[in-house]
Amino acid sequence: MQIMNLLDHGLVDYTQVDALQRSVHEEVLAGGEDTIIVSEFTPTWTAGRHTKPQDIPSTTVPVIHTDRAGSATWHGPGQLVVYPVVRLAEPTDLVAWIRAVEASVIDTIRHAWDLPARRVEGRAGAWLTEEGRRDRKICAIGLRVARGATLHGVALNVNIDRASAFEGIIPCGLTDADVTSLSWEGVLTSVADAANELIPRMVARISPCLAATPSSITHASRSPL
């Protein structure tokens, strides 16, 4: 399993990373090494396949339409974005794939930062829920499988800005829930440290879904951007 860590590049452009993941996707399909791309984006709004016009009430800000699942979301400083680009075992089990990725995030939030993250039935992502309070999404998940290999991934809110993040859209099209961040829940950590916690757990959780189980983690030697 190759780890392609872009965090040393600072904030990177969404379209560059999108092009990179598609290039890696083709390499993986051709027999190349399964890869996890790790990044932090410049401020960007993306709209998945299930986005409705009312999810983006502000039409003055450019929105990038993408082929992942889900609705509209924000990417930007303080958010960890992880794309596992891997070949899945056949026959492809989409539900098992989604649950494995989801579980890797929930495991990390629970064990690394002692927050009671969980699944919410019928809603993708990792959530915090409390009696008498609206549910709060701390990590968005939007995935796609094309020709047996995966695209897109997770966006974990680590230390995002309350004033600007998600301003002008209805995150994930949910009008009855909120978003949150590790920092808003009292957990102070960096995007890089969050990646160090998440990646090994993700590798462990997704390995049973893969066409070839990775025996080790390696780091990309080529410059991806």
C-alpha cells in the first residue's frame, strides 16, 4: 500500500488532486500499487451526484461538480482529505467497502481522541449525537467505484474555521443536522497528526476488501504534483 502524502505541499488545489487520483486510478487498474492520497485543499466547494439546486443557495461562488456520491460539501484549511485508490476483490461488495472506510474513521475518532463517533442509519459519514441536540457530522464520506477500483474518500474536519467553512451551502444537503470539527469538540491536533492516526487504521480496515491484501505501507518516492 503506497501512501502519497501531499501535506508537505501545504494547501493544494482540488482539481490538481482530482487529476492525480484519476491518473493513479488508471495505474492501479493496470496492476500498479494500491495507493492512499493524503491532502489538505485550498477553499473549494464540490457537488456530488446527489446535489440538489437548493443545497447551494449562493450562486456567486464557483462549485466543482464531481462524480462522487453525496451532495455539496466544503473543502479547505484544517480539513484532512484522504482518497484510497485501490482495487477491490471480486465480486465487488459496495456496502462492505463503504462500511470499511466509515469504520476506519469512526475507530480513529473514538480511540485517538476519545469522542463517541458513530454511524447514523441512512446517512453516510462519522457523526456525534447527543440527546436534545442536533446530530453533528465530523467527517464526510463520498465514494465511487469504477471498473473495480475506487475513487474519492473522506474529509475529516480537524481544525476548520467556524466563520468561513461551509458558508453559503447546505452541507451534504442536510437541513436537520450540523457539521463539527475536532477542534470544536475540544480536541486540538494538526491535520498531519490526524493523518498519522487515521492512515494505519484505514489500511487495516480496508485490507479485507482488496483484491490483494497489502503486506506493508510504503511512501511515494516520486513528486505527485
